[in-house]
Amino acid sequence: MDANVLVLNKDYQPLSVCSVHRSIKLLFLDKAEMLHDYPDKKLRTVTEEYSYPSVIRLRRYINIPYNKIVLTRHNILKRDANTCQYCGSSRNLTIDHVLPRSRGGGDSWENLVAACDSCNVNKGNRTPEEANMPLKRKPYRPIHITFLQSLLGGVSEDWKPYLYM
């Protein structure tokens, strides 16, 4: 039972990741329902055989008052996988404003990207279109569960529809 299980709220929003052992408890106590399983794995007892959960959904809604990720340099670099969003380099990274501050661009998840020193200098006070430097990936506000991806080393294919990937 070494796999991880994605836990969804009643409204299908990702809540957390738990162990298979914990998810089995939730399923047997009828506090959750299984949405996806690992078809090639089974849990066996002496007399029964059960599906190995991959994604479960809680039957009751859990209100989480705060689950936003703080906008920091470290979190922007983590979201962008420590690579320049213009050239793909992973050396001498800085933070770049897609729409420069001098043109009204603020500090937001959708306006900040990781950039190497040379790309940041080459782009200067221009937008990526004006500098002819397209972004590798559009910046976005991450959800808290995607940050677990770096800890887990990736996500299962079953999880991607629920994580908006």
C-alpha cells in the first residue's frame, strides 16, 4: 500500500493526498466514494478482494477557509519548474513581469514568470510579443494540490482531470 490517493471534496475540488490505508478507512466508513481505481492492483483479505483506490470523493462538503498559495519568488520558481519561461534555461533565474510595471503590470500570479538573466535583459521594458519572445507556458494561479506534485514526483493520469491539467 505504497501509492497515494487524491482526495476530492464533495464538489470535486481537490483537497489533499492521502495514503491508500487512510482512503480504505474512509471508504469502509462510507465517508467517501471511489471514483477511480488502479485496475492492475487489488487489496486482498483472506476471503475478499477490493479495488485499489486512486481518486476518492468525500460524501460531505469540507469547508476550507484558506487554501491559497502565497505569491513569493520561491513559489513562482516552483510553479515554473525552475526553468526560464522564454528559453527553457535553468541557470541564473530571476522573476520577470510579463506586462512591465512601467506599463501598469502588477505583482500577480498571472503577470510574473521565471526568466534567466539574459532573457530578462533582452525583453527589457517590452511585452513578450513586442520583444518577439513568446512564453513557453502561460502563467497561472496554482492550486495548492499542484504543489504536492513536486513532492510526489508527478501525478497519476486519473488525477489530471481533477487537477485541471
